Amino acid sequence: MANIADQMVEMLVNAGIKRIYAVTGDSLNEVNDAVRREGTIQWIHVRHEEAGAYAAGAEAQVTGQLACCAGSSGPGHVHLINGLYDAHRSGAPVIAIASTVASFEYGTEYFQETNTIKLFDDCSYYNQVATTPKQFPRMMQAGIQAALHRKGVAVIGVPGDLTSMDSEEIMSSTINYNPIPVIKPSDEDLGKLAALLNQHKKITLFCGIGAADAHDEVVALSQRLNAPVGYSFRGKMDIQYDNPNEVGMTGLLGLPSAYHSMHESDLLVLLGTDFPYTPFMPAECKIVQVDIKPERIGRRAKVEVGLCGSIKDTLAALLPLIDQQEDDSFLKAQLEFYGKVKNNMKIYVDDVGKKDNIHPEYVASLINELSANDAIFTVDTGMSCVWGSRYINATGKRKMIGSFNHGSMANAMPQAIGAALAMPGRQVIALCGDGGLSMLLGDLATITQYNLPVKIIVFNNRSLGMVKLEMEVAGLPDWQTTMHNPDFAMVAKAMGMKGITVTDPDEAKQALREALMFNGPALVNIFTDPNALAMPPKVELSQVKGMALSMTKLMLNGRVDEVIDTVKANYKHFKDLI
């Protein structure tokens, strides 16, 4: 007769799970054995459970399907938390199996005992512990449903002794349902929105990840309205490409052009975005927000009209109600300004840097040039995120994953593991900081163990670059930010992958080309400029520093009100500066 571990694996298979990222041990051993006997699910032996949770979150994001990770008693499942926080805040459907000590030891402060309900409550939509055979399948089914349909994490706590018990028949369902509703505002609300759009002449659309599947509808609306289109970092890969009206990103890593368009408009339309940076929102124009989760409306800006709906369904219903705007002067002005901003972004690309201080912008531009049209990029939080956001361009097929909401270090390499396993045949490139890669360095062995052709590009600036910049602009001495790094290329070779070190900018392109063409995992260790500033470029490098320091206070030091005044005072003069 099947035991609970067998039942768990059967339910995971039926839910579409292809692999479980985990480190096996004690309370997970029955589950591990059930996976072995079932034969269709892979057990991916990561070196650290945090890497497994990141990998599962990445798999869920690139496929849109449920993914799974697991951790054994106490320290094993505690290690999952950071990756699960990231998955949950990214809207990635992940089911986490948190095996625990035997149920009869609960409440005795037993070896490795934890309270999984308290541990995971803040990073999950469903979080329960099954202690009887009749509880388990009902909780498992409910957890899978919650993860899939609320788009986040579900945690099932399973005592080690339960997994070996015989399964029991239950009356409720153990299968999963995937109804796909049409979600749009009422006809009355759509009519009000259409009237508002038809009466304004200077309109900007700003899109987030919630508009990811509505690219064509966004472009059609923008052309009907002659409206520029800005986007958040998470929305970039789905909105930027084949979009004649796009004006770039705004936010902490963004460009002046999108900020300019938003602040020059008299109506701003927020589509599927929970954009967190309130100071970047204009305060003197009308704002409309459309979101599938109405509880989010108005929590970032003073929204006058808030509508509930998926962006694709809402725009499909809205478009027939919108008149063709004839005046395109506002749009042309914003596109002209954006063109000049893009030209000036090439300053650091054209100036490639020098030996041991290669400009990271140049490196990112090379990666963009050499990468496949359908490459999947993962980016570490920090400076790597900046260069990826600025210089990796969308094609309609590329994807980019990072710790965009949770903001954790060390995410890029393990996320690349999940992406490579979920999408065999796709090029997967991790843009890693030396600080981030160092944190989970052991999981390079996971990449080689499963022969994943992941390409790891290390932006090795020998420092915690973002933190170093934070301290400098705050007037603090730069202390304890320097990285004493190993030779990452030698480490890669020791792990069993190709390793290349680049110290000369003239060698960067050939090294990257060689790594990307290599049939297997490869790491390129590039010595980048530790003093590179993550700021909008200016005409002359000598002009950058003063504005950069002011902008950095905004971006990194929390003195938002002071510096937003600087931005407001200067953005209209960017045209003169560029």
C-alpha cells in the first residue's frame, strides 16, 4: 500500500512538478525514496537549500507553472526562507515541503524542532502542518491551489514519521483546477475611463509586470492615444520590444526620459504595476490605476480613478471606446528626448575603461550584443542589476529574473540553475556580483553535477559596490566593503566548468564570445571598475560626479525628499546637458 510520501509525489506529479530542489536528510528520506521509486520527477541535489528555493522560484517565473523545493528538519527548512521570500514577493507559484521532527516530539524542544507556522507565515499564502494521514492530501491540494491561483508560496509541514504512514482515502478532491477567468472592469467603469482618456491630450502609460501578457494591447492603446510608454524593471522585457512609443524605465535604476514623460503629462495611466518608489510619481497630474488586485490601488500614489481587471482583458474591452488622438506633439517631444538619452548612455560603452578597471557598462553592452535572441538573464541585486537594467534589451523572447522585490544578494546564480533546468536548450546567463556569487559559491557544483550550460559573468569590482557607494555619499568612511576574492576562474575550473579571467578591456569581447559558444557551463571573471557610478550618463565624464552623488542619495541613502527636488529642478534641463 502507498504511504504518505508516495501520495505526496503522486500529487506533485499530477500538479505538473518536474523536479524537487532539496538537500535530503533524516525527515526527508522517505520522500527522497518515493521520488526515486516513482521515476519521473528529478531530485535536484543543491548544496544549500536557499539556492534550491531560488531555483524553484526562477523555474516558476520562466514557466508560469508550479515549482517545488524542500528542506529537512530545522536548519534544512530554515535555509529555504530567503529564497521563498523572494519567490513570494515575485508572485512565483512555489510549493515548499518543510519536513519536521516526528509529530510525537512536538512541543518538547526536541533536536532540530522548529515552529514552521511561525517561520513561514510572512512569506506564504498557505502554511499548514499535516500530522495525520487524512489531513495530508487535503492540505497538499489546498496548498497547491493557493500557490497556483494566488501566485506565491505555499508551505506544507510534514513530520518525518507521517511520511512513512499508510495513506488513507478521503472524500475531498486531490486533483488541481486551473480555471482562467476574464477579469475586467464593469462597462460603467470602462466608459468613465474611456471618457477620461479621450479628453486628455498629454497621456503617459506606465506598465509593470502585470501588463506582461498585454504587450500588443499596450502598444495599440499608446498609438491610439499618441502616448509614450514607460515601464518598471520587471516590466521591461515584456513591454520594451517592438514598441515605437516606449521611453524607457523609471525608478531607482531608470532613466530621465520616463521620469520626464510622466511629469510632463496631464494624465498618467498605471497598468499592472505596484511600482514602489512613490517619490518618482508625479503629484500634479491625474492618475489612473488598473490592477488585478484592487487592494493595491492607491497605495503608491494619489490615484483618482482605480479599476480592477487584468490588463489584457481590460485593454481589449477599452480599445473600441478610444478615439484616435490626432495631436502627436507630446509623444514626439518625449521620443526625441529619449533618443538623446539613449545616445548618451553610450558614453561608458565607447569608453571601455582600462586594465583591471573595465567599465561594467561596456561589459553589459557586449553581453547584450552577443547573447541569443531568446536568452534568459538572471541579475544579482546591486551593481549587476543596474547594468542589466540599462544595457540588456528586450526582444520579445528574452527574459530577465532578479530579486526585484525582495532585493537579496546571491540570487542570480541559483536562479540560473532553475531557469536552465526548466528551459533546456535556452541560453541562460547569470550577471553576478563578486559579493553575491561568494555567498552561495558551493552551488557552482550543482551546475556541473547536472551539466547545466549556464554562463556566469562575474562583475568583479573587488567590493560590495552598492554598499561602498552608499557609504561614500553618506559621508562615511568606506570600511569593510572590500572583497578579498578567490580567483573565480580557478574556482570554476576546480568545480568542473570552463573558467576565464579578463583584466584587459580589449580581451572582453572574445572571452565572452568564447564562453557563450562553449558547450557546457562557463564562468567569466571580469575585473570591472570599482568606482563605476550607477547614474544617468552625461555628455562629459567630468560632469557626472556632482549629479551622480545627488542622485545616489536618492537611490541609496534614503534622503528622498531632498534629492527628488534636485531631480525636479533639473530634469527639464537635461536637454541642455545632453
